[in-house]
Amino acid sequence: MTIVPELPLAKVREIALSLPETAERLSHGSPGFHIVKGKFFAYFWHDHHGDGETAVMVKTSGAEEQAMLIEADPDFYYKPPYLGPSGWVAMRLNRNDTDWDRLADRIAASWEMIAPRRLLEMGGR
């Protein structure tokens, strides 16, 4: 399936930037989403180094959660290069049946993992 990357990027951007105190900036040539003056919680990749994938990368709690997600749904989740060894997981967006609610929950969970306590105490997302 040929994908126009602007469409899923717009949706990922809408989800990520709806979280408190978030911003977007390029990181290694790809859109990344981070807490202002803080760490990244999501990256959007399209055909990264010719891999043919359109995906969003998010943090997990670690290798165990990453492996569980990939095992549960290997058509949706995969271990991305570079970020995978640090426990990040990729979610494929080049499918006809992308579950945007599930994707939004994973992006929000990634945000919560790096959000400062003051944002979480204010009610978070």
C-alpha cells in the first residue's frame, strides 16, 4: 500500500500536541514530539533509511513491555532501529485499519513516562 505520509503525520501531530506542554521539532530529519524543555516521547518516521515503513515510535516501560507488545501484535508493533534497544516500540501506520485510539493511548502513555511530576499532578492528560 502506498501511503501519503502527510496524512498520518497530521493525525500523530494532533494527538501528540494535544498533550500538555508539548512541542514538535526535527530530530535527525524526522518529526519528534517532546515536552517543552524536556525529553522526546514520540517520533514519526516515514521510509526511514528505505525500510518502507510509516510508523510512530514511543517509549515503553522497558524491554519486557516492548517484547510483550510485539508478541501480542507483530503486524502492528515492531522493534525500531536505534531506539529499540532502549525499549522503544514502533507502531505501523501504513495499514488500512490503524486503530487511532490505541495509538493515541500509547503516545499518551509515553508522554506520561517522561512528564515532570508537576504536569502529572495537575491532572496530566
